[in-house]
Amino acid sequence: MDTRYYWTLCQPPDKQPIEGSQHFAAQMERAFGSFPIELTERHIERLEGLAAAWDRPTGSPYVLLIRAIYKYPKGIRIWGESG
């Protein structure tokens, strides 16, 4: 039997920063569970609710995530890195 080998990216090479705070992290964990969080199109409605409650006129991380899901409908992963 031949063995097949595969590889995949550990992290996307195009990982993008999110302008989030501890408040953002707390909201995301309340809405979706512990990090890392995987989101797909089925999470858009909840993200839209979080975006509606955003307290600044621009720069909503939730809108950024919604746009990313539309661009990558198979899903996105959000995680934090200390450093």
C-alpha cells in the first residue's frame, strides 16, 4: 500500500491583526466560547449583533470579521498570541 503525505498551513500566512481589546476578547468568548474561535457564515448574525453594539464610529472588529467570513466562507479562526 502506498503512503500519501500531505501538508497544510499551521497558521495562514496572511493572518491579519484585529484591533480588539480585553472587552473584545470577553465579548467573543461569551458569544462563541474559548479561543481559538472558528467562525463560519452561520455566525454572521451574531457578529452583526455585536457590531450593532460597537461603541465607536469606525474600526469595528466585528465588521472586519464579517467581511473576512464573506471572503473565506469555509471559515476563519481567531486566536491570541502573547508576546
